[in-house]
Amino acid sequence: MTTTPVAPVPRGLAGVVVTDTALGDVRGREGFFHYRQYSAIELARTRSFEDVWYLMFHGELPGRAAAADFAARTASLRALPADVTEALPAIARASAVSGPLAGLRTALSLLGASAGFRPVYDIGAEQRRDDALAACAAVPTILTALHRLGQGQEPVEPREDLPHAANYLYMLTGSVPEPDQVRAIEQYLVSTVDHGFNASTFTARVVASTGADLAACLVAAVGALSGPLHGGAPSRALDTLDAIGTPDRIDGWIREQVLAGRRIMGFGHPVYRTEDPRSRMLKSLARGFGGPLVDFAVEVEAQVEAILAELKPGRELHTNVEFYAGVVMELCGLPRAMFTPTFCAARMVGWSANILEQAEDSKIIRPAARYVGAPPPQPVPAP
């Protein structure tokens, strides 16, 4: 009997290329990443979230007329079906401890069933894109409603006259946000739309390769994102600032954590070997707001990088997106429980674009595992 040879691969599939993509790439040694053919950071600084959403779905940036049409269409999809709205209070109660991201998995499944999402294998490209638009537009409404219900407040209905980022903040707080807050959050959202073949994106594509419906693919991606080693660090990075407390405690606190082998949340990245470009942009946004929190964060960053360079020589450990993302979201009035859900709301677009791309390939993703247990066959012991 012959078996298919198994190629050795690095732990965690690090550096293994599993497919081709036209959606973007992360060049970690250069500190650069892009969506399609454009710098993601330049897009964040110059274009709207809706424009980047269009780019990811259609492969090009929209002209003014197309941008207006697309923004109007996505805004019209924000309202939830009645059966989803009616179920949200129960979902919020059930996920009271776990939070909105846990509730989203249930609500997203219900949304897909209610909207009649069919397996991507069985439908054409246009219907797949329609399903993806509906899901991406509805997720911010779901997340903000779950959060408010969890706080004993009534959900805020979406407004079609507000741009995506402004409407998100409006649904979260119940008030029309200030323009500087809207723009800061919009830049954050754009900068987190996609980021190579991270764990959740890969998960979405694996499920899409089975031909499952779009909601199933997205629920799987949300599950991967919920892990603290993936998307759960923005609030934890702020928790680090809280734990340090004052500038005179930075050195001692950080040294204790590093020497104990604990991870400093908000520092280090599996791909970047230089400063995370998202962190650089968000740091600039934070400095635009100013204040004690920003000053303290900048001081912590400088001391942590110096201590890490001393205690872990030869390793490039800088702030990643989570460190200043937490600072910016705090300054814009977002509750910490909504930091990772906000990241998720943006990443929905990137996941969906990857699902749409994967759906064009009929080959199922089916890797192998190397068996390392007791040698078979062993005699089965008598009962």
C-alpha cells in the first residue's frame, strides 16, 4: 500500500504559501501592506471606508458616481430582518458574560438563514457579492445592538444619511459623533479591513473552499478572531497601561513581565520585523487628540521597546496595531468591550472579499497531519 508523501512544514504554517490572491499582501520586513495595488495606509488617510469596501469587492476604486451609489446601497442594507431584531435581546442575555462578539456568531447565523443565503458553490458571483454586502452592512447594526442591550439600553436604529463610520458611532452611543472622532475611527476601520493570510482570513477561506454559505464562512472567521492571540488585544493593551499606572512604574513592571515569560500585549507581530505601519498611523492620530493618556502611551512604548531590545537582543519587537488602536478608540469614546467587535466590523469586508475570491476555486482545502502517536496497529484489549 502506498501513501501520499507528506511534505514537512514549519510550525503554524509560517511562511507557507497556500494560494494566490489579488486582494493584497503584507511585506513584513518593509513595514508595508496593501489592498489590491494601493498602500493600505494611504487609502486610510485619503479615502472613505465605503471606497475601500468597493475596492476590495470590485477590484478598483470607484469614481464619484459609483462611490455615491455604493454608499447609498450599503446604507440601505443596515436595517436587520424582523426575526433577527426580535432574537437580539435573548442573544444579548445569553452572551452577557462573553460579550457582543460571542453573540455575533449566533446572530450572524440567524441573519444568513433569514436572508436565505445559499452555499457559495451553488450560486453565481453576483449573488455571492450581494450576500456579502448584506452581511457586511448588517454586522455593525448587530454588534452595536448587542452591546446596548447588554448595558440595559435600547438599540439605536441605523441612519441611511450617515456614512458608514459615523453611523457606527451613532448606533453605539445614540449621538451624532464629532467629525474628528468619525475620521479617526474611519481611518482605523480602513487600516484593519484586511491583513494577509491571518488566522481568521485563512479560516474563512477554508470554509469557503467547502462551498458553504457566506454566513457560515463569516461565523467561522469570527470564531478564529475571538481568540486573544488574534483580535482580542486592543483592550488588553490598555489594560497594560492601567496596570502600570504611572511613569515611575514602567521599567519595573515591564521587566517583571518579560523575565516571567509573559507577553506584553500590543507589542510584537508574527509578520512585521519593523514598526507596524498601522501603529505608526494610529500613533499620529492619537497625538492629534493629545492628552495624558497619549503622553503616557508614548512613554510606555519607548521604554518597552528599549527593555525588550535589552532583554531579547536580536528580536525586532515593536508596537503592533492593537497598542495605539486601543488608545484611539478610548479617545473616541468607545467602550473597551467594543474594541475587538469594532475590529471585527471592519474585517468583515476583508473576510468577505477573501470568501468571494476563494469561491472562484472549486478545490477544497485539505491539508494533511503527521501522526506521532503509538505505532498502529496495536491489539485491541479484551473488555
